[in-house]
Amino acid sequence: GAGVSQSPSNKVTEKGKDVELRCDPISGHTALYWYRQSLGQGLEFLIYFQGNSAPDKSGLPSDRFSAERTGGSVSTLTIQRTQQEDSAVYLCASSLLGVNTEAFFGQGTRLTVV
Amino acid sequence: QKEVEQDPGPLSVPEGAIVSLNCTYSNSAFQYFMWYRQYSRKGPELLMYTYSSGNKEDGRFTAQVDKSSKYISLFIRDSQPSDSATYLCAMSRNAGNNRKLIWGLGTSLAVNP
């Protein structure tokens, strides 16, 4: 595709429900990142996938958050038992590997937990 | 205190004005400095990338880094309504490590025709 694609664009869910957010990276990009952008907070790194290596999960805020990347392409971020503080924009980015490689961002999924 | 401080604005200027956007930081180990532009309901896009101190120019945009003062700036000359967006600074200790970027909160800019 032309760019990083995320779906859905907006998601409203009830507290306690599980949600799945999808990211389709740029074709050929082996690195994939998930970030969270909240009001009053800068972008917060969540998880990183690179090729077949074990993902870097160091940014996940709790064990309610998980992500997978199938076939080195599409990624899904899952939030279980959503809480109101999970309300944020979830951004996915992809890049080539190497030094000084630019990360290209999708438009984000705006999650609202009510 | 946050590692990176950025005035959220909003900043409103007339078309054609020179815009100055700034970030301060506390970690002297930061060596790589970036400016991103984020339009409403879109993801950030990289505008400028600078290593260490000095200036870098790209068209109407100039990035400056003053490591002695722990201060970075983005100047926009001849600002246009299409420059209306939120500008985010980001920085890191190591090159090319998008996981370790520390981000400012962003400054909202409106350029009025």
C-alpha cells in the first residue's frame, strides 16, 4: 500500500470489553512500532517488531496489552478488559531496518472507553 | 520534570510570519533531534532530523540545536495556512532508535490567511 493503514479509525467501547486494533504496514518494511498518544502525554512507545526477532514489549503498560504480527506484515494490538485510562490515540508506524531510518506513521485509531 | 518540555500553545500567526517553535530538554546525552508535523486526525510525519549541535535548513524550515543550553528550535519562514498543524519535537541518545525517542507534547500552530 501507499502508506501505513490502521483500522478502525475510531472505536468506542464499554469499560471491561476487549478491543483489537489493526495495523497494515508499508510493504517491505520489516520494523513495526505501536505507540500511544494521550492528552497531556507525549507519544509513548508500546511495542516493536522486527523481522523474526522476539518483539520488544518493554513499553506495554500492563499485561492487559498484547500485540502480535503475523507473517511479518499485519499487526494487531489487543487491549483486554479496557479501562477509561486506556482512552487515547493508538498509532502504528513502520520502517526499514538500519540506522537513521524514518518511521512512517498511520493515521491512528482513536479509542474511547466509556 | 519531564525530560522534554514543549509549550503546547496554541500559537496563532498571520500568513507570511516567521514562526519559532522550541523545546528544552534535561538529558545531556541526547544527540539526535527531530521535528515532526502532525495534522489533525493524522499520524506524525518527519520534518527535520539533526545530529548534535548546529543548524540544518530545508526550504522554509530551519532546525537549530544548542546543546550547551539544551534547547532546540524549528523556524518556519513565510508561513502558510498549510503549515497549520501540531509540531512535535523528539530526541534520543542513539541514532535510528525509534523505540527510544523521547517526545515533547507538541505545539499547536495556526497560520491565518
